[in-house]
Amino acid sequence: MIDFDPRSVYEAAAGDFSDARSTLYPYANERVLDGLRIRPNDQIFDAGCGAGDMAVLAAGLVGEGGSVLGVDIAPSMVRLARERARKAGVTHARFLVGDFEYMALEPESFDVVVCSFGIFFAKDVDATLRKLWRLLRPGGRLALTTVGRNFFSPVSGVFMDIAQSRLAALSIPQPWKITEDLADLRITATRAGLHSPCLEHEDYLVRLEDVSDWWRIIQGSGLRAITMLMDTKTLGEVRTTTEAWMREHDIRALTFGINYLFAEKLTRQRENEQ
Ligand SMILES: C[S@@+](CC[C@H](N)C(=O)[O-])C[C@H]1O[C@@H](n2cnc3c(N)ncnc32)[C@H](O)[C@@H]1O
């Protein structure tokens, strides 16, 4: 199996990321921010902040008495996040290039921790989740979103099969699969010590104006990693074959399944009562 290197994949995908993200999962922001019950003055950590979509919205909710720290491993994503904050006039959100798996941050130093579509890129998901949980103060809230079953289906499966047929010797990396199953995600969360996590899966329909829209999505998503394994000629053939399949099956929408996880850390008082 080839390694999935999030830094190089998202460096390559950065230019297309915002377009793909706004097509593929605009719904996630509102639901996550709602579930986190963000309050004025909260201090927020956004692990794998990408282009700052969630962080800048969260900054608006905490107000200038609060703060947001966004960390991403891909420098181009951090540049996009800083630019987004600047355009929104947000001065209390900071963005740093870093690896959320290994960053040294003070335990119990945040009220809210969010990791939106990033945790599955960790080499050790259990340890990373445990670490994120430790960053929360008592009474703090954590939210994760992961790609669920129905990732961009039915096209992603067809695309993978066609790509795999051209890359026979290679095993295609799909790190998001590790957290796609809600029951497994619950086990992971429990192992990491999260208190009574609430999990839910929701399928969203992503309408395609045109068959070629799926390509825009791929370019700005983790699927970019698979396109990076092919030379231009092979890639062109894979794209044409996938689009022919989509036309033949009259595919006008994709299903995008999202897993949501919310957990709240007990306050010291409630911990003592238990
Ligand atoms: C699918 S994107 C999601 C971005 C953002 N959270 C959002 O919801 O728009 C995943 C992001 O996680 C980042 N990432 C992956 N592994 C990381 C790590 N170990 N440390 C920091 N960032 C990471 C990638 O660079 C990418 O920007």
C-alpha cells in the first residue's frame, strides 16, 4: 500500500478545495457549530482547519473575547484560511502550519475542539483522538465529522475500480475508510476515553449541473491522491471512462454520507458526582 501523504495531496488540491468543499459539504458547518453550542469568549482549536471555513464562522460566534486556533499540515491551506479570515475582518483567529498528531499544545486549554474531515488522516487515530480530547477543559465540547458510507456514491466506487484497473500493481490508499463505519467510530471514541459520544450518520444529495462537476470535486478532495498516482494519459482515460459510465447511467447527483460525532467533557463537579 502506498502512503497517503496529506501534506502533498492538499498542497496539490488547495486551488480546487474551496470549490469542491462548497459543492460537497456546505451543510456540515452549520450542523457542527450548532452541536458545539459555541459561546462568546470560547477558545477553539480546529485540527486540520483546511481553508478555514469552520474556523472563520466559529470566530464570529465567539466574538473578539474568544479565539480560534486553526492548524493544518498543508501550507497552501493555511494561506487560504488566513486570507479568508482577513477578508472577513476576523482578527482573533490564528492559523498555523502544523501536524495535529504531534503538536505540543497544553492539555485543558480549549473550550471547543473541532476536527472536520481530518481525523482519518492521522497515522494513529486512537492516539490523536485521545490527544484532542485532552485539550478540552472540563465542560468543553468536541466535534468530529468523518466521511461515512456513501462517499460520493455511486461514482467514487466506479472511479476507484477504473483507476485500480489501470494501477493494477498498486493498492489505492483510502484513509477515510477507517472511520466510515459509525459503529467502529463509536468504538474508537470510547477507546479514546470520550464521554458518552453522540454519533449520527446523514446522507446528503449533491446535485451535478453537468457530468464534469464530479471532476471538480475530485480535484479538490482527498481523491486527488488517486489522480496523482497516474500519468496524464492514463488519468484522461480514467476520467473519460468514468464520465461515459455516468452518462450511460444518467447520474445527476451524488450521495455524500457524513458521520457526526459530538462529545462533552464532564465538569469537575459532575465528574466527582459520578
Ligand atoms: C478534507 S480537508 C478538511 C478541511 C477542513 N477541516 C474543512 O472542513 O473544510 C482535510 C484537511 O486536513 C489536513 N490534514 C490532514 N492531516 C493532517 C495532520 N496530520 N495535521 C494537520 N492537518 C492535517 C489536510 O491538509 C486538509 O486541509
